Amino acid sequence: EPEVTQTPSHQVTQMGQEVILRCVPISNHLYFYWYRQILGQKVEFLVSFYNNEISEKSEIFDDQFSVERPDGSNFTLKIRSTKLEDSAMYFCASSEAGTYGYTFGSGTRLTVV
Amino acid sequence: AQSVTQPDIHITVSEGASLELRCNYSYGATPYLFWYVQSPGQGLQLLLKYFSGDTLVQGIKGFEAEFKRSQSSFNLRKPSVHWSDAAEYFCAVGAKAAGNKLTFGGGTRVLVKP
């Protein structure tokens, strides 16, 4: 069964450093997403991406965040200057048309120290 | 704006007993509804989804859910739980539009007693 692959599974970074989280969506999917889950809290939408541009973003997704699909297969989330409160599990997801076949990756646990 | 409420933060159930997890949503049009399960340290696995048609939806691992428009609910059920069902369960709602986001409830943590 096709999977969404995220790397690394766990990343520790120092406050103020840039971090890039990587995702390989399912190959025939057209829509890509990032969500995050702060420990003990609900899963929150960050951003959706379609046709090489952001289609929707949440209030959380401020200027410190950016997304990119650099080579037609990877989908990345960059945090320019990490803060302690960015510590969370980050989930990548992809889907076909709309919410059909919405598949999540297993997540990257980001710890900012 | 869409929202999801899962009223029960924790539920403890005995192995072999039935389980029902509640989910209420708020959405202005016909929603797409989902249940996901998350085992400790793991990602989100889709249990089942409702788009349209039969309001009783069958999913994986013996789970089912019933969409009740009049009550804005999408409760998840399992007739007989197994110890491996101990996990956190999330209800989510999405708009019936391409590329839309999912809004998740706060989750219900299920503990299974031997």
C-alpha cells in the first residue's frame, strides 16, 4: 500500500536554528499538507499546497515557516529560526482530489532545546 | 468555521466490552468525516471515513461509525475491544472541496483493562 514517508523520525535542534522537515508524498497525489501536534494537544492544520503554491495556511503558519516542493517528489517544511514552542510532532499528508485518499505520514518529532 | 468536539478525554473499558466514542461536529454544509487512531509515538491511521450514502460506515479493525445529521454526530463504535485497541482516537471533519484542510477534535484516549 502506498505510503507517505517522512524523514527524519526525530530531530533535535537548538533554539534559533533553521530546520527542514522532509516528506515524500504518494506519487499520484496532488494535494500536500503539513499538520502539527504539540504534546498532549490536538492535531492542528498548518498549510496546504497545490499546483506549486500554498492554497491555504493557518494562523500558526507565520513568516518563520515555508514549504517547498523542490524536485517533484519531495515536500519540505522549513522553520527558519526555531523557538521552544515549535517542539511538536509534525505530520505530512497528501491526497488525491479533495479529501479522498487523505494519507498521513508517521511524523517527525521535533524537539527544540 | 468548522469544529469538532470529542466530549470524552479518557475512556476506560474492559477487554471484550463494547466501546463507543462520541464526536460532534459543527459545519455549515455536508461534511466529510473521519476517524483516526494514533498509537503511542506513532502516526495517524485512518479507521474509516464518511463522504455520502449509507450513514453506517464500516472501517478497519472491526470499527464502525454512524453519521447522524440531525445530531451533528459521528460516533465510533466497536462491539468487543481488544487490548491492542488502547490508543488515542481522533475525529476529524473536512469540507467537501478539493484540497481542503481537516479539523481535528481533541482526541479520546482509550485504556483497555484486562
